[in-house]
Amino acid sequence: MEQREVLGDAVMTRIGQAVMLLHAGDREEARNRLGVIWSEIGERGAALHRCTLAHYMADTQDDPGDELAWDLRALTAAEGLTGAVDADPGGESGDASAVRVLVPSLHLNLAADYLKLQRFEAARIHLDRAWDAVGVLEDDGYGGGIRAAIGRMEQRMRGSATGE
């Protein structure tokens, strides 16, 4: 069990290192490193790892369709973990808690993806789901930032709907 926890920490550390490259502007190297980690953990890896990796891998994509595919992987991983918790509310792990606070951001990202692809109905569905999920967020910098970003997306969607 301890070895598994250490390995889990190592995976998150490696994801974090790739994210630092992404934030520093090296999208290609971040994409390469995240791709290597994904090849190691794949669809059967821990939900927190899959969710986190896919969430950031989406940000490294040049093609909006590829970005959408990675954001959908992130949401699928999150739903797998948080769905199990919903079935057994007393069984929330630290991973489930960490993923639950990502859900509003995951839906926001999907709304943005669908808007880029001019799939307005799908964008609206995910924006509404983002609004529905904000109750899990604290009144802190992260929560405030996500709420503000959802509000900005709402304005963008209104502009898109009116042809602005």
C-alpha cells in the first residue's frame, strides 16, 4: 500500500512538472511529457491521475477537437470517482474531494471547447452544469476565480448567441 501511495505521489509530481512547463509557455514539451505519463497510466490509471492529466493535456492541444477529446476524458474520470461517492456519500476519499472541486472547471472547459467548435447547444449544457456545480467551491481565490470565469463564459455565450 505504501509503495502505491509513493507511486501516486510520483505521478502527480510528474504531472505538476509538465504543468509548470505548460504555464511557462512550453506547450510542446508539456504535451510530450503528459503523453508519456498517459501512456504509462492510460484509461486504467487512478481517476485523480487521469482527470488531472487529461485536464491539462487538453490545454496543450492545437486542434479544438483534440482539446475537446481530452476534456471529455477528464470529465469521465471525474464522474467515475465522484459518482462512486454519490452512491456511498460516507465513502469520500481525498481523491474524490480533490476531483469534486474540479468539476465546475471541467464543465467550463467543455463549454469553451464546444463554443470554439460552434456547437452552441452543447456549450450551453456544460455551462449550465458548471453553474450547477459551483456549490462545492469554497469562497477563496480558486472558487472566486472559477465563478468569475464561468461568468465571463456566460457573457461570451450571450455574445455568440446574438452574433456579436
